[in-house]
Amino acid sequence: MKHSNNAYKAFLKTAGATFLLLGTLMASPFSASAQALGNPDLTQAGYYRMKVGDFEVTALSDGTVPQNFHQLLTNAKPGEVDSLLKQNYQTDPVELSVNAYLIKNGDKLILVDAGTAGAYGPTLGHLTESLARSGYKPEQIDAVLITHIHIDHTGGLMDGARMAFPNATIYISKTELDFWLSPESKANAPESLKTYYAQAEATVGPYLKAGKVKAFGNGKELFPGITPIATPGHTPGHTSFMLESGRQKLVFWGDIMHAAAVQFVDPSVTIVYDVDPQAAAIQRKKAFIDAAKNGYWVAGDHLSYPGIGHIRANGSSYIWIPANYSTYSSGK
Ligand SMILES: [Zn+2]
């Protein structure tokens, strides 16, 4: 690890506090949702497909889960969360999507993030069904690009005790992999973070042992047209992936944002899941400015399914224009 020892310990302390809070907050909404929805499968979307240059991009729904933004959002002004939710006809808790994305180029199938599997109850964990509806089997996936190691992005790598994508190579930023899975980092992890280290071990560990994980640096193409961009903050090695083909471009944001109604208006509002909230807010503002200025597609794992769209600057805030807002043409 490159951290100085003290800085690293301070970082872990902050991260520990964050995750302790996260653990407490996550428990109640999930159980409530499972009871309230009765048959949650009926409301789950399947897949949404579009072309980006020569690539075919398919949004896959893992499902949705209620999130209490009142408790989860931080650095908001008094009354801000309520008033922005109201403007968007939303009430707490807000139903949050968990999306993953499938990229097809020729006969190569690349997944971006892997959903939750069984980690959060029956309203989530539907990625494999969505994949099947879109016409593919997990065995056909050649590669999985991981934006960051949180259970709602890596949980679906495993199907019980077996690897859900047995023929895939898993691509993770070296910084992210070192943080969650290096023996040194694990040895220094505070008690409160142990669960999260255990989840990283349980979901990524089997692929590591099988020699199926490739750690990457940033800025260098992983596949023709697909380049990782370092966006650290939400986690230390958080990565967005840029897809470029012809004159078309789409950036897979990962967890650049969680609360559309609030953060498009005020990107400085953060969430307890951020390991380094201030850095996460900086990355969010950078991502918004760039996407609005250059007019490319973006895809967010927690934007309402399919989570693909454009953003437009509107003074100091941003307007989200989802891909399914109007009939989609291939954009040529
Ligand atoms: Zn997430």
C-alpha cells in the first residue's frame, strides 16, 4: 500500500464510522420492503437495449430497494432533501434502482457490475433473470468490469458457493483490489469494517483464487473502445468506464451518484455509503460538468432503471434526460 501509516489509519477510522452507520441503516428498510411489496417480482424491469456506435448496450435490472434519504444523505442544507424530493413528486423512502450493464461487441460479452444476488432480499437479486430475458446465459459472459467492491455491485459474482460467471475474467482497479483484498489492508481493518472485508472476500475472493481477476491501472484501454477512468471517493478505487465507438460515447458512472432528485440539483450532497464523501462530491461535480459539456450518454447503477441518459446544465444544477424519455433512434 502507498498510504503513510497514520493517514491510512485515519482513513480506515472514517471508513469504519461510515460503514457502521451504513450497517445500522440498511437493516430496517430492506425487511420493511420485503413485507410491503408482496410479490415484488411483478414490478421488476427486465432489460433495455440500445446501440452506441458499433456496440450494443443492454441495461439489466437487478431490482429496486427503498432507501431513506432523510437518514442516508449527508451535507444537505436544512429542509433541502424534503423540498427536492417534493419537487420530484417523491416521498421518503425512495425506491432506488440497482442496475448493471451488458456490452456486446462482435461476439464478446462484457458485464459492468454484477448486482446483489441474495444479499438484500427479494426485491433485488434479479440480474440473472434479466440477463436470461435479454437472451444470454451467465456462462457466455467473457468479462465483468467492476466499478467498485460494494456488495450491490459484486454480490452477483457468486451464485451461492459457485462462481456465477465461470468463464469470465473479472476486471478491478488495482487500488480497489488492494484496499479490500490485500492481506495488509485486511490486517489493519477496524472491527466495524470486517463485514465489508468479508463480503469482498466472499464475492471477489473465489475469482482471485482461481486466477480470474485482472487488476488494472487507469487511463489505458482494457478492450478496444473501453477505458477505465479513476473516480475515487465513493470508494478508494472507484472507477467509471468510458465506451467509445465512432462518434458515440457512453460513460458508465458506477456510483458517481445515488439520489437523482437531490444530487442533480445539489451535487455537494453526499451519502453515508461514501468512504470519502468530499472526494465523492468532487468526482460527481467533475462528472456532471464533463457529461453536460460534451453531451455523451451516461449510465448510473442507481439512477432509475434503465439509468441511461444525458444531462443538461441548468444554472448551477443539472437536468436528467433519460434515454427512454422519447423513442430512441440509434443516434447516428
Ligand atoms: Zn452502489
